[in-house]
Amino acid sequence: MASLTSTSPHLATRRNVLRGLLAVAACTALGMAKKPEISVRFFEESSAHDTDHFSRIIEFHHPPHKGYVSSIPSIDETMIKAVYPVEAGNGTWGCTFFLNARGQTALDVVSTSRKGSTLVAFIATKGGVHQAAELLIDKRITDGIISIPEGLTELEIDAITKSWPSLAPQKPKPGKKAPSTPISLNSVFSTPKT
């Protein structure tokens, strides 16, 4: 009769394989998996009465003045599910971020509770961190869509589109001919003539 604690070579090999798989799964779950090469975080404006642990001083650009933002982001890169990059008119790029359910809830809460204040976007790459935008919270946002209108570099947009699915139309690859007659919505959704 076989024992459950048998030390046969096949059982020992299976145990080692299972231990190895468990170790890999634990490392992945604990954040040792590959991280995105860019982070996008939105911080809400805070009060000067908050302590150093809860806020930090920054220079606002529009209008120029010193102010405070929360030390903890209201929205971060873990809440982004898709992006839509656009070229801004001033030679920089902008990007619209579509948030997951958790991000949608966070944006709804901050746009309701902090109306009249500012949401400040920071972009961090291996090269450093910069303040990308200051967004006035003037109404409640329930759709989970937030935009940085301008100020992003082409390298940052490349990193963003590598980290999240892009909803922007794909440019034709070099050497491939674009369709000669674009499809219009009218031709797709037109009603048949009788």
C-alpha cells in the first residue's frame, strides 16, 4: 500500500515543480513583475494646513503661484485601461485616459468632493518627473475619462501607447499604401433608398 508521504523520485520532482510555480506566482503577485516604463498620476490640490506627511508644495503654472497637492495620488496608472493620444497644436502631445471601474469611481469622488480646486497631473519616466497639466475641477465627471490636453513629449506618448491599449487610429506602416477611398459613416449607416 502506498503512503501519502512517500518519497518516491517522481513525487519529489512534482513537489519541486509545484514549489517553483508557487514561487513565481508569489513574485508576480507581490509586484516583481515587469512594471510600465511610465507612470501617470493625478494629485488633488490640498490645503496649506495639511501636514508635510499629507501634502507637498509645488509651483502652479496657471496662474503662477505656490500651492499644495496631496502626497497620495487620486488617480494613478493602475486605474488606466486605454489611451487616446493626440497631437497638440504647439508641437507637444496630449492624451485622453479611459479609466477602469476603480478609476472611474475615484474620478467621480474627486470631481464631486473637490469641485473648484485643481487636479495636477505628473508624468514620471526613467528620465525624471514633470508636472504635465493642471486641470480645474469644474463639474462632476462620471464617465471615467480624463485628459492631459498638451505638454507630453513624443517619447512619453510612445511609452504610454506601449503600456496601455491605444484607441487612436493606426497610421499606415511605411511601404504600405493607405486605402484610396476612405469609408464614411454615411456609407456604412445609410438607409436603403426605396
